[in-house]
Amino acid sequence: MENDDKRLDEMQSAYKAAVDAWVGAIREEEALASVNHSVAEVDRWEHAHFHEEDLRNKAKAAKKEYEAALRFKFFKIPE
């Protein structure tokens, strides 16, 4: 039981870290969208969008894994 809680704590921490990274990427993209754009800045803005999308997917995957572990703990629904 203690190992299960430790595992859940680690999964929760990983999820929080993934969300924090995603939020940072959103802010980076927002900052790039709020200036006058040169060709180079547009390229950076597009790259920021792809980076944000990648981090969003990682956050969603971490959430899914954490939720599945919680469902298993409380309801014994297989992960």
C-alpha cells in the first residue's frame, strides 16, 4: 500500500511538472504572438506552437496515466 501511494505521488508530481512545462510553452507562444513579426520571428512563433503542442500531449499522457492509476486504486479498474 505504501509503495502504491509513493507511485501515485510520483505520477502526480510528473503530471504537475508536465502541466507547468506546458503552461510555460503557452506563455512563450503568447509572447511571440504579441510582437510585430519578421520572417525569423514568425518561424520562432511557429516553432513555439509545435513545442506547445508537444508539451500539451505529454501533459495529457501524464494525466491519463495518473488517472488510470487512481481508478485502479479506488475501483480496481485495470490500467
